[in-house]
Amino acid sequence: MAADTPPLWLAPPDGFTAVDLTEDAGERMARTAGALDTVFADARPEQRLSLVIATETALQNQLREGAVHLSARLARASDGAPVVGVFTVFVRPEETGPPGSYPQRIADRLAAAWPQADVGVLELPPGRTAVAVRDVPVAVPGALYGVPQSTATTVRQVEFLIPHPWSPHVIAAVFTTEQAEYWQEWLPAIAGAVGGISFHPPRDETGDDLPPEQWDNIRKAFG
């Protein structure tokens, strides 16, 4: 992270692979394709191509917004379909106002700006957090397919906005997937990723994913 980034530690749960944010896009796509060939050898070529393109499109959008961490998870859904999710963390300079006031204030603002989104405030391991879930249209450059025309797709995104406890910054943790039909299956992994955010150095122990009674807060509010 940059020298001016406030103290922040990240521990993505098992199954997420961190992405080198400085890597060439072509090399990254080739690496993703190789991973898919290994994990989903029985997937159809068009499935693998679609996942590679969806992954890179999501990554490019996040990089343009100044991500400080990005990791991806390739998995099989309960019906065997290959799915991919991207977890990104941004650190944004922002005055958060009086202690404890930011989450509800920003949640009210997001609810007004995104009337179709599910917005609320939850108590999560990193602290009191504003959470918004929405479906977002994303442009897909035709160059990714090797054609001149661009197309569009829709991704489901959940954004967690966490005020840094002693620095004028907000931590924005975002999980994105194109396979919205498997949203319920993603919730434990999403909660585990957010639970890995800390403003203190990790203790010398191994932590498991969040127990169901903690990630179930997300399911109840935004499942």
C-alpha cells in the first residue's frame, strides 16, 4: 500500500487469490484462463471465455477507481457451474464527521442516490458499517472479444463503507460477481472477506471464516 495509506490489514478467506495490480492485463487474462482450465476442465470454451472477460472487466473497473487490494475467487456453485467473484478494497480520503455518525449518514445518502439498491447499516467485525447491494450495468469493450463493437453486462455488487477509526479515511470493500443467481451461495465468502479487514496487526493465530451467526447478518439484511 502507499505510504500515505492509514493502518490497514487484510486477510481474505480461503479460496481468494490476490491479484498483482501492476501485472499486464493480457498476462493476467492468460493466467485466469489457465486457472479455469485447471479448476473447470469440463467447462465449455464459451463458459471459460465469458468468465475470463467478466473477471478482467471487473478488475479494470476497480483499478480505474484506485484499488489498494484486489483478490478473486474461482469456485463451483452447488449445481456445478463455474462462478467467479472479485473482492476489492479502496482507501479513500474523507472526513467522517462526529464519531459514530458516518455509517448512517452515508447510508441515507446512498439510499437516496440508488433507490433500487438495498441499503442499511450493520455491526460487522471491522466496526459499524454502511452496506449497499445493487445491480450495476458494466460496459464490456469490444476489444476484449477482438471485435469493434462494445456490449454491456450486469454485475451484482455489495459495498461496505467503513470509517477508519483514527484517520480521515473511509475503507470501501466491494464484492462483485456477474453470476447474481448464485448470490446466496456467495454470502459466507463475502462475510469472510469483510471479516478479514482490521485496523490492528493480526494476532499470531489462524482465523477461520466468520461463523454463520456473524455472516448471517448479511444474509438477513441483503440476501
